[in-house]
Amino acid sequence: RCEPRASHPVAFSANFVLAHEWFIGSVPTELLLRYADALADAGVQRVDVNMGLFPWLDGDAPTIKKYDDVIRRIRDRGLGLVINPQYSGMRHVVRSMEEWEEAALRVYPMIASRYHPEIFIVVHEPGPVMNDRMKLDTGPERWSEFVRKAVAAVKRASPATRCGAGVLADVPAEEAFFDAFARLQELDVLTVDVYSMPGLQAATR
């Protein structure tokens, strides 16, 4: 279904690392806003925010307001928004894929309806990150089932949002997940996360 050659310009994105679940609670709002401005001033066109189950399951209003302020600044600066939730286990521990699915399908629509991102990545590196953090061995078929449910939940909350799933570039076990996700008609976007030169070489193969 892909064009032989790309027909659109490259979009430069940046990860808003200070808005990660691990950090946002302790980072002052003013610093978060300055970080958003710095990304815009550097020429970034789109910002990727890695939220977790916190603060949504907790109803933590002060932290949610920080996300509100950050995303308002991102929008005010004319930048696109990608939401890329992940599981950290920092505040909420799940012990089965069913627990993760139940929690995520509660949280994802909250986020999607509040911020209406251009892109929502419903699975972040399922093999070496999500499975390892959850201490599970969930295979591509079960993760694909979750993807279908998650995309439906996000689309109900924000119909114009494009949905995707992503893998880690230089981990051979991730290839099976990528192949499974590539077969899903529900997905608009596939992502490959690259953190090293070997990862870049793997991603281009």
C-alpha cells in the first residue's frame, strides 16, 4: 500500500522527555513551558509525549494541569502532537496483559478526547520494553488484539487522530511484532524507534 518513493517532506520530531511519567510530577510548569519553546525555536515540527497510566487513573488534577499547559504551549507554537503512552510501573503495576488492557482502555480515551493528537501510538516497543517491564511474555497475536481494541477506543474519542504502533529497531524479536502490526488494517502509522547507529542500520534493512 506504500508509494515507491516518499512524496511528502520529512517532519522533524522531538521527544518531550520532561513530560515523561517519571519526571513530570517534579518538574515546575515554567520549566516545561520553556522546554516546549526551546523545541520550537530549534525547528522541531512535532512533539512526542510519553504519558503513562499516571496521572489519569489517579485523577491527579495538578499533574493533569501540567499536561494541559504543556500541550497548550505546543499548540500555541504551531507544533504537531504525538501521544505515545508507555508502561513504566512507577506508580501502577500490572500483573497480566488483561490488567494492562483494562487500564489502558480506560486511559487512552481520556487522553485522546482531551488533546486530540495528530497521532496516537497505542503500543510502544511491545517486546523488549512493555513485556519486560510487565514481566510478561505476551506474543504478537495478543498484542495485535490489544491494538485493535485500543485503536477503536481512541478513534471513538478522537475520530481524526491517526493511530499507530511501534517497535524497537535493533532487537530481532521485535520483527515478529512489526510484521504482525503491518498486517493490521486498523493502523495508520508504523513506527520504528532508533536509539543507536546499529539501530539505524537495522531499521533500514
